[in-house]
Amino acid sequence: MRVLVVEDDPMLASGMLHALQRAGYTVDLATTADEALAALRAQRYALALLDLGLPDGSGLMALREARARRDNTPVIIVTARDRAEHKVAGLDAGADDYVVKPFDLDELLARVRAHIRRGENRASDVLSTAELSVDLTARSVAFRGQPVSLTAKEFKVLAALMRRIGHFVSKEELENEVYDGEAEVESNTIEVTIYGLRRKLAGDLILTARGLGYTIPRRP
Amino acid sequence: MSRARTAPPVSLIAALFGRVGALFCVALVLVAGMAFLIAQRQINAIYDGQLIVGANVLQALMADEIREQAEHPRAAPPLIIEDNLLSAEDRKAFDLYADWRMFRVWRGGQVVLRSDTGPPLVAPPDRDGFSEVQGPHARWRLYTLSLPKVGTALQVGERVDIRHVLIRGVALELLVPFLLFVPALGLLMWWSLRDGLRTLRGLIDELGRRTARDLSPLPLEAWPQDLHPLIASINRLLERIEAAVRNERAFVDNAAHQLRTPLAAVKLQAQLIAGESDPTARQALSAALAEGVDRAAAMTNRLLTLAQLDSRAAQPTTPGDLREETVAAVEDLALMAERHGVALAFRAPRGPFPSGEPMLLRLVASNLIENAIKHSPDGGEVAVSLERSGQRHALKVMDAGPGIPREERSKVSQRFYRGRAAARSGGAGLGLSIAAESLRLLGGVLDFADRPDGRPGLLATAEIPARQPDAA
């Protein structure tokens, strides 16, 4: 799951990046309102964390602009402004949640999960079929009742496929799930990862169609 | 803001009352004076009329005698002092006013008949009508009626002071109601002044009810027109206060943001350390944590510096030397420049640069140099130089950074304003405002320009008044 962090303080930004990556998210960082708007236009994010005091203007303006062009990415405002009027203004501008600095990491991560869940219309962070169960919070996978150990990339790809179960996910979309902004994309990464998943789980779990990508079909 | 006034009025009503009362008293005195004069004239007219009547009555009373005299003129008329010339009643009537009145009957230069009263007269009157004569005890007003046919002149007179007595009586009678009237009128005036100033008290109450949060302007149409200038200036004041409050609130918000963000980073790092098992990663996170604490401390110091500068009034300062303080600032920042890979250069003509408060000089120099270091690219140079030009010293700091766009230059010394370049350096937007504030207290000005050699970079010039050697 790809998350956008909009934070101009380099230390806090690197801390948040670290924490979110450790929680299994693919994270992009924007330090200005302009960068944030450009990133939101270029990519589909599962969620955005938005600071309000940005050097080139208020994060609120960026949020309003994004909402005006019908961008419905879940947005959590993370700011030092704690007055009620600021919260009201932030939520009214289109934010889904409002967290005041300094925040508690676990609470922030729980809110991130909740809003992604809501954004994807899911009731739970445990995605399951008859044979497979993927717990997005615990980042654990069980196949036919047995826990399976996956690499970070494998988990990200499997989670992406499970979140859109029954639909094809293109190779580019999967690459976006796996790669952070800075890393260089290797052309066969997805193929290697899919191969690993098929080997660890079941050969026929993930189907492929050229031109469409990969899918885990719904099985009755 | 206090303007020196010789004697501030104790109370508006008292002041108004004093003025109106004084005018009123002047008017009253004038009216009373006029009334007195008119009364005097009337009394004079009436009494003069009575003198004329008196003379005619005397002529009528003496008609027989006079006629007889005319029919039998004598060469030398004998003194006729006969009591029967006037009847007893006539005498009595005269005696009622005996002290005040007199009469004489002259014939051929001799007094033939006279009352006991009156001034001693030696010569008969030479003309008809009124005249005044000073007697031994009093002044007399006389009316002379000549009867040339019979060679007789009748003279009737009256003491002038009886008129004064009468006029005094009239004035005294007027004085009593006048004395009652004045305080009653004063009370009425006081009351109506208070009533008239009720709107003003309404304004006072309205303003008294205001709280610091309610700074909305007063509605002009709710007050009488005379108060509009006052209301308008109160509104202008309210506007200024509101702007100041808004500024203050923005400052507090920004300060909160700038303090909470490093604290949030510190807390986050601490929580990440707790969840990290890898020792190398833990070490990196611990280093980041320590850095975060340093940054929060630096931010607190800057905010405190600004707060101190704020509360500082322009006061007589201890003399300092711009060169000493600039060199000290360069020394302080040498390590930071080293870490940023920035070279520092200093150039100044020989001799001291006497100037103002050393602490302020140091703040100007260190904040300008620190800003330049932060925005310099790796391998860049920050050139610090001092110049003397007449009454002022110039501290110039030139860097090779991205510079400040022309349209941002006026804003960069505002608190918490961060240019686009500052976003990358992670500055809080306080350094330049501390420099500007310190300069303001020193009486100097801060100016930003492009590098004169045309290369990218910023030239910041602080002009600081030089201290005159004799002013030490």
C-alpha cells in the first residue's frame, strides 16, 4: 500500500518514513504543497498524511485543491495546530482525520490502517479466501491453516492482489506497490516475486493474463 | 503616546458646567445691570415728572397771590413771609417729604417764599427746566418754572439721594429672587448636562462591556453624528488591536508548530528505537533522537531570544565593537560551516568598529552568517566583510546559495516566514527575523540583494549606526 507523507521537517519526515516502511507501507515524501499536489496527481495513494505548516503555503490549500479536482484519497492531517477552530477548518476542508503533534506512533498507524480500510470499503484488515488468509495489521499469512513466511516484497504483492481479489492488477500497479520513490525498478522484480509466491503457496493461486497482469480469482 | 497637558479636566460635565455657568453668570450680570439702568431711568423720569407737576401745583396754589402781584406791581417787593400763603394742609403735605423736598419762590432776585429745607441758594435761577445743585449735605435736583409776566420764578427741588434709595430698594427686591434663581438654574443646568451626556455614558458602557475577544467595530449609525469622529477613531484603534491580536495568535500558532514538530520527531524516534531490534538501526535512530533534542533546544532558544528582543525598549546601550562581535560569530559558526562543507572568509579594514549593544551586534552577525551557511551548497563560500561609510558601518554577508527571489525579500524577515529555499534547509524562519529585530533595536536596516558579481547567491547587508567616539 502506497502512502504519501507531506512533511517539511526533514527529521520528522525521515522518522515517519522509517515507521511507515517498517509497518509495510510503500512511502513517498513531499516537502511542499506543490510537490504534494503533483504526487497526488501522478499516483494513486491508499492514504496521505498532511502537515499544515508548509513553506509554500498552507497544507489546507493543497487539500482543498485536491478535493476540488475530485481526489478522494483518505487524508489525515498531522499538525502542531491544536486549536478547535483549526481542527474544524481541517476536517471541513476535506480531511478524514486530524492528529496533533507530538503524536503516538501506534495510534497514528492504527488510524492509517482504519482509514485505508474505510477507503477500500473493507470491514477488517484480515483478507481471506477459503484457503488463504492475509492479516494486514500483523503482516502475517496463513495458507490452508499453516503460517507462511514471506519476504517484504512478496507480502506487498500478495496483499495488493488480495485487496483487489477477483480483479486483475497490472504489473505497473504492483511495481508501484513495491517500490518507494527513490529505488530503481528492476524489470523482472514482479515476475520473481510472483514466482516466489507460487512456490511458497500454490502454483495455481495467482493467475496471469498477458496485457492485464495478475489476479487471485474468487473461488466458490 | 501620552501628550503633555497643562491641566487635564477633572470631569467633562464639570468643565462644561464651569464654562456654561460662567457665560450664564456674565449674561445674568448684564441683564441685571440693564434692568438696573432701565429702572433708574424710569424712576428718574417719574420723579422728574413729579417735580414738574409739583411746580405747576405750586403755581396753581399761588395763583391768587401771583395775580395780585401782577396787578399791583411794587418796585421793591417786601419779603412776604406769610404762613397763610400756603394752607396748613399744603404745608403738611409738603412736610411729609420735608426732608427730601424743597421749594422756593423768587421774585426780582429775592426769595419771597421758601421751604425750610433745600440748599442755600444765593442767586435766582437763570433758566427754566432742570438743574442740579450741590448742597452742604446732599445734592439737589431742581425744577424751575419762570413766570416772566409777574416777575416770579417757582423752584421745586428734591434730593437726589431719595432716588438712590428707591433704586436700591428695587435692586434689593430683585436680588432675593435672583439669588434663589441662580442655584436653582445651576442645578437644572447640571441635570440637563448629565442628561445630554447620557449617550456618552452609553458609549462608555458599551466599551466597558467589550472583552478582548470582541473587537468588532462599533456601528456608526447607532450613535449621534457628533460622536462619529470619536467612534471612527475607536474603530480604527479596535482594528489595529485586532490586527495585533491576530499577529500574536499567528505567532503563537507558528511557535507551537515549530516547537511541536521537533518534539514529534523526538517522540517518534524514541518509539521507533523501542521497536527496533537491529543494533545498527538503533544507533542511527538514537543519533537522530539526539539531533532532534538539539533542534528543539535551538528552537526554544531562538523563540526566547525573540521574546527578549520584543520586550526590549530602545534604551541606552553599552558600547560594543562590530568587528569583535562578527569575528566571535564566525568562530561560533566555524564548526557548523565545516559540517556543511562551507568555507568562511572574513575581510575588514583595520581599526575598531565602535557601535551599539554587543549582544545585539552578535545576534545580527551570527544569524546572517548562519542563514548564509544553511543555504550554501556543499563547497560554497560565505564571505563576511565589514565596511565603514561615514556615520554607519556595513556588515555584508555573501553566500553562493540560491538567493532570495525579489518578491520574497520583503517577507523573509517576518517571523516564521520560510522561503522556498528554507524548506529544504529545515529552518524555522526565525533567524532572519531575529537579525532584523536586533538591527531595528540598534537603529540599523537590513537589505538583501543579488550578488554584485552576477553569480547565484545572496548579499545581505546590515547597516548599523556607528557610535561616535565622544558619545561614549
